[in-house]
Amino acid sequence: MNIDLLNPIGDGRFADVWLGTDEIGRRVAVKVLREEGKGVSTILDHARALVRSKHKNVVDVYSIESVCIPNLGDEKCIVMEHIDGVTLEKRLKDNLTNQEAYRIGHEISEGVKHIHAQGLVHMDLHAENVLVEADGNIKLIDIMYLSSLKDVPEMTQETRFNHDKKQLIDLLSQICSKSPFGNDAKIEFNSGISDKSDLEDITQSFENVFTLVRLNLEYMIDLFKVNGVNAKHYKFRSECAHDVNELRRIMGSEILSIQIQQQYFPDNSVDLITTSELEDVRNFMRQVVDGHVMLQTVQYYYDYTGERDYDLH
Ligand SMILES: Nc1ncnc2c1ncn2[C@@H]1O[C@H](COP(=O)(O)OP(=O)(O)OP(=O)(O)O)[C@@H](O)[C@H]1O
């Protein structure tokens, strides 16, 4: 593939990155590893790891090419999508709205979960390795040179996963601090996690901080800020408003807000804000005479699909 280099766009500790165009006119980023970077592992291993990890929140690697680099000559380079955006480091110099904070944190977590699901680790998760595109989409760049974790002992794998988890927590904490909830959000986020938390727990704790934002329930946000209420947002279907009313009666003051958002045949769609845990909500629903559809569909807002789980009784 013929690559034309335009100008340098980044110099990290281990690599120089150039903006270029490929032979079909796409703008590409061309990454040239420095000698010390090559010592960590081969350039091919690095790229293979990235090629395998195709995801909307992870940089897309196109190929490995020999490219003539000014003052260096022909070098094997990683050719990847050029991300037109700013680093999170730069973005965090300004404050974020709740929606922005939620989206950035959520998408970083999705990218990391995907990388781990491939048996890879990132190992260098910090705000300069997160790019924010103009439309707010997040891309993780600079994934560590390890192509696979399967060749290393379990203990080492564990250490590397934990390294990513710790860095993810740091990043999400920074994002919390830059949200309108400020340090309160950071404290709330950190109170929801422990040393034993996995990626899902970490993401859930972060999302719990911003969960009310999605409903634009400003009064709920005030309540959360003033009273430190750890509210959760659930969604479910109900066969009729009568079932929801019965649930409202049974749950009583456990409910902070309940809204029938829309009516669609044959069910209602309901949003519930409560401090109760999911399993407790299910137990309340079990007491509703005809509450089986609610019980089988209730989920955290972010996990909600509307699908029924017929195993739940
Ligand atoms: N795909 C890309 N699109 C746009 N810019 C990029 C891309 N990849 C890298 N960059 C820019 O180049 C800089 C350095 O890239 P990268 O972080 O991959 O190099 P590195 O030497 O491995 O970095 P580090 O110092 O974090 O180890 C990034 O901070 C970013 O500004």
C-alpha cells in the first residue's frame, strides 16, 4: 500500500505518529515505533493485537506497511485509522456536563471490556491515550504490545488485568471530578468499588453516579447531591398500568420516582428510580398478582433489552 506522509501529529515515549493518506485517499495515522519500543515486542505483535480488537471505542488498525520516514528511511509502520479528535487530557482541562462525563466514562469502559474479552490488556490507560472525536465518540489508542495473555502464567495475567482496572478507576475518577457533581461524584463512584471489583462492577458504580442524568430528572439530581442518595434506575415492561400501581403500593417509600414512559402494544414501558437492589425489586414484583412480565423484564436501565427471561418466577 502506498502511503503519503503529510505531517507529524504525535510523539509519545515509544513512537512517532504521522498523519498520512493511503492509496484510496483515506486519512491514516502512521505509527513508527522507536528502538526501545521494538525491544518490548515486535511491531507485528502489537498490530495483530490491535487488529483483533475491532470495536467502536478502540482504534482500528488497517495494516503493517513499510513507509519511508523522513531522516529514518524505510520503516515498518502500523497504519491505522486517523482519529480526528483531542486527547482526553486536553478535554479534561474544561469541565464536562453530566451527559458528557457519562458518555466518555461509559465508552472508555466499553473499550477496555472489549480489549479484555479478546484476552488482551491495554497496560497504558491514561488520558493521553484516549481520544475524543468531535461527535463525542471515544477511541482508545496505544494498546500495549502484548498480543496475547494466554502465553503468560495466570499470576501475571491477573497482575496485568489489575493494572488496567486500577488505571480505569483513576481515569473514571478524573472524569467524575470534572462533572458538575465534582468531588462528590468521585467519592460516590469510589464508594461503590473495592479491591475485588471486576470491570462490570467498576462500570456499574460509575454509571450509578450518572444514572439519573439520562432521565433529565433535575430534582432527582439535587436530591442525590444533597442527601447522597444512591439511587438506581431500572426499566421494565408491564402488561397494564394497574400492575404498576400495585407495585407502587407494595414498594411505598422505596420508590423515588416511577414513570410510565410510553404505551406500546401490548405492554407499558416503565422507568423506576429506587435505592433498592435489583433482587429486592424482583421480590417486590413477585408480590404483584399479575407481575410476571415486570419480573421477567426488569433490568438496570443500561442493561435493559425488553426481552423476557422466562426462567424468572
Ligand atoms: N490513530 C491516531 N489518530 C490520531 N492521532 C493519533 C493516533 N494514534 C496516535 N495519535 C497521536 O499520537 C500521540 C502518540 O501516540 P501513542 O500514544 O500511540 O504513542 P506512544 O509513544 O506509544 O505513547 P505513550 O507515550 O503513551 O507510550 C497520541 O497522544 C496522539 O496524539
